[in-house]
Amino acid sequence: MARGPGGGGPMGGRFLSEEEQANPPKVTKELLKRVFSYLLPYWKQFAVVLLCIVVASIFSLMPSILTGKIIDEGIVGRSMHALVYYIVLSLAVTFLSNLIGVLQSYCNTWIAQHISFDMRNGLYEHLQMMSQRFFTSSNQGDIITRMTSDIDGVQRTITDTFANILSNTITLIVAIVAMYQKNWILATIGMVIVPLFAIPTRKAGKTRWTITREAQACNDEVNQILNETMSVSGQLLVKLFGKEKHEAAKYRAANEKMIGLNIRESMAGRWFRVVMSTVTSIGPMLIYLVGGLLIMKYDSSLTVGDITVLVALLGRMYMPVNSLLNMQVDWIRSMAMFTRIFEYFDMPVEIKNAPDAITPKQVDGSVEFSHVAFSYEPSRQILRDINFTLKRGDCIAIVGPSGSGKSTISNLIPRLYDVDQGYVSFGGIDVRKLDLTFLRSNIGVVSQETYLFNGTIRENLLYAKPSATEQELIDVCKKANIYDFIEGLEKGFDTEVGNRGLKLSGGEKQRLSIARVLLKDPALFIFDEATASLDSISENKIQEAINPIIESRTSILIAHRLSTILAADEILVIKDGCIAERGQHSDLVALGGIYTELYETQFKRAEDFENKGN
Ligand code: ATP
């Protein structure tokens, strides 16, 4: 049995993650306060749950207590009336207790659902505000786990863990009080028995805990294999390198390990039950023995009914004690889940609106970089002293070797990252002073990695402007040189683009994303040309699409092709994060520096290749 994330097991719920095992959560007052702060808005419903738990726990013990009356007053006292009365009362109380249980589980589920709804939305909104740095440095699986399994776990904690702790504690207290009311000697004997089965319970709990840890590691391994090999690109790699058998063997080995662990886990439970059933049968026998002795020799007031009640109550104590002892695992796991979720909530929002952020009526799309320095990580500076001005309506081409920092420059304008030194201004205002939504809605970026959602072409386009009319869609698609292609499709705009747009070619995706940006109608257009070579027909189509844009709009082109570069008013040559050369194409070629080298090795060859292709 392969366990999927959130799969069940004897411990219930998901397993402990490696992080949880290595760092068990510190259950502090603050943590508990914070956990309960989520309950606060629902305190009325929670009060109903508490009341239900108390009443249901007491009611559930009533039949055991009434057994004494049935025996003493009904059977031994030979009263048909008392017999029927207590039997009916006992049945009615059982029914009522179950009915209250239904109300309790409804309220409980309602609260849990609402708390997880609040948490899920709160966390999603918080994560939406996190910077690009967070998403590039975090593990995507980890984010999804926190958003899904951890929050589901929190929900389970509220429906199961909290409710179980409460109802078991109350049942236990009521049972103990009732036993002592009947007879203190027998009640004390019953109490002595409890530690006897507490020992094997703890032992079994520990064994299961260890096996669960191993199963968790094994489960991670199985999931990782699935994640890696069942993705589109993973499968492509497996197929192209002929690794099907190798991967199947790896999967089989991981699964085999899982089988062993599952068998061990199940057997740990089996032995535990053998020990438990032996120990639990000692308790009643001791009570019969001592109770019998007391009736026969010493205490004439004790009745057969009392002994039956004590035995029945003792039987009702095993379950709550057992489950309270095992609660530790659930409790730790629950607290670990809360801790993990709070960790995300506590991550500061790096890029946010200034308190006095400006939202101008209009912006002209001009850009200025002044002495800009930037690094993704403190140890490695990416940009140094970048200075340039892009005037309204102009076009700047940024060229340079791969990894020199071209895309990084474009990331700083819509504030995907903030500069370390200097400033970037947009429309004459420092981008850090502008309202973020305003800033980003005025910049259109066609990035190297075109991202399309799994949906139709229309849905992907409307993402930029949900109110766009059919005619607007047609217009932008014509401008982006993609309309002929869409028109030729059987379903036109309603064609599904597939997972991340995989049903479209690289060129089609780029043109579709140009159309999407055109629909946004931004003041500044940034086009990060894909480095992957497209065929010359695709190239030309893209070129035809962007040329009119460059002419009519303020734009920045991160260019790899001569045809794109030639259309620019100024060319910035970036090397090792600095502007090494700048000017017009002919001047730069005449300079005989880096640009000439790039021109000879990259642009010219690409151009020659294209010309031959045509
Ligand atoms: P290309 O032409 O290949 O797209 P580029 O000139 O656009 O390259 P950038 O993407 O700006 O280069 O990257 C500049 C440097 O910053 C590279 O060395 C890259 O490894 C590094 N880098 C880029 N993104 C990140 C990131 N999120 N975290 C850390 N380093 C990064």
C-alpha cells in the first residue's frame, strides 16, 4: 500500500514530516493562545460543543450506572415496574446521548470548517503578497502541503483531537466520581488497575511512533519518485534516456520497503491488543473477587447491582484512558501543523505598498535607473551602478551574455524585487513610492517563460482584461499575429491550451502572451525575448507582432536577435551586471568591443541562419 499525502494509517491523519521529527514543536503559551484565537470568533458554537460533550459524556455513562438499579430493584427486588422503568430509561438516555453526539459533531465540523476556511484564505492572501524571492527560494511542494494537508490537519485537530481530549477527560472524571460514590475500596482497586494497562499502551505507542517515522520517510521517497517521474518534463527525460526500467525498479524497491513497514506496524497493534485484552480482563475479576468478599464477609450494604455498576464503569474507563495516553502523538502533530502554518503567516511581506503610496491619474511609461545595485543573495552582487533613462515613446534594447543580469533589470521595474542601492523610477516617480497595483497594471511583461493557465485561449486572454469584448480580443490577436492561427482552430478562442499551454508551440505561446499584454494596454512594454531558438517563420511572426508595438510604445527589449535590436533607439550592453557599452548599433559595432563580439558570434549568425532559412 503506497501512502499518498494525507493517507490514513493506524495513527490517523498524515504522518510526521522529517522537519517535525527533527524539530518537535515547542508548545508555548503564545502558541496555544494563538491557536485558540482562531476559536474565539466561534465561541458561541464552541460553548454548544462543550455543553454537548459534557452532557453526552455523562449520559453515555448513565446506562452503566442504571444497570445497578435494573439488577437490585428490578431483578433482585422482583419489581416488574422498576425493571421496565430502568430499562426504558437506560435506552432513552442512550438514544439521547447519541442524539446530542450528532449535534456535537455537526457544531464541531461547522467550527472546524470555518476555522480552516479562515486560515486557508488568510494564508492564501498572505502568500499572494509574498515577494518573488519567496517563490523562487521556497519549495513549491512545501507551499502546497501547508496550504492543503496542514490546514486539513488543523481541521482534524479541531474535530477530533480537541473534542476527544475533552470528552475522554469528562467521561473519566464522571466514571471515577461515580465509582467512588458506590464503594471507595472497589473504586481504588479499579484505579490501581489503570497503570497496569497504561504501561503496554505507552510501549505500543512508542513502537508505532518509530515505525510511523520510518513510514513517513519511505512515503516521502515514494512521493518524490512519483512527483519526478509522473510530470510531463520528468516523463520526457525518462523516455529520452530510456530509464523506464530503472525508474520502475526504484519505485518497486521503495514500495517493497513500505510493505515491510506496514506489516510491522500492523503486528505492533496485534500484540498490543493481546496484552490489552488480558490486562483488561484482570480488572473486573479483581472487583468481583473483592466485591464478593465484602458482601459475604464484611459490608452488607454493598449489592450485586453495585458490583455490576463498578465493573461496567471500569470497562468504560479503558477507552478514554487509552485514547488520552495516545493523544500525545496527535497533540504533537497538531501543534507542529499549527506551528508550520504560523511560520508562513509570520513571514514578513518584503515588497509592499508604502504607507503614503501614490496613485497618479496617468503615467507616461518613462523609466530611469539611477546608480542601481542589486543582489538576489547577499553573497553575490548581480547588478552594479546601472544608470539609464528611457524616455516616453522610446525603445531600449538590452543585450549581453547569458546570465549577465538582463532579466534582472526588467524585474526591478514592476518591483518583483527592490533595489539594494540607487533607485528605479517609473513615470518620474520612485517605484517604491507608487501604489503596487497601479505600477504593475501599467507595465506589460512578456517574459521568456510564457505562462499560460490550463484553460481556453479566451480565458487566458481575458486574464488581462476580464471585460474585453470579442472585437477587442480579435484586434489584439491580429496585432500579435496569432489571429490566423486561432481562427484556423476548430474551437477558435475556446480551444483548450492544455497544462501550462503545452498544447501550443513556443512561438504560439509567445504571440498569445503578446496579445494578452496588448489587451492590458500598459504604458510600458517589456519584452524578454526567449533564448530558445524558434524557427525562422515563428521568429518573423513574433517580430512582425512586436515591431509596431516598439514604434508606438515605450518599451524595453531584452534582445537576442539582430532584427529586434535594430528597432531600438538605444542599446545597452550588459556584462557582469554593469553597463559595459551603450549607443546605436553602428557605433557599437565600430567600437570593436563586447557588442561586436556578440554581434559576430550571436546576432549575425542567427541573422544569416534566418536568411538562409527563408
Ligand atoms: P539570459 O540571457 O540567459 O536570460 P540574463 O542576462 O537575463 O540571462 P538574469 O536572469 O538576469 O540573466 O540572471 C542574472 C544572474 O542572476 C544569473 O547569474 C542568475 O544565476 C542569477 N539569478 C537569476 N534569478 C535568480 C534568483 N531568483 N535567485 C538567485 N539568483 C538568481
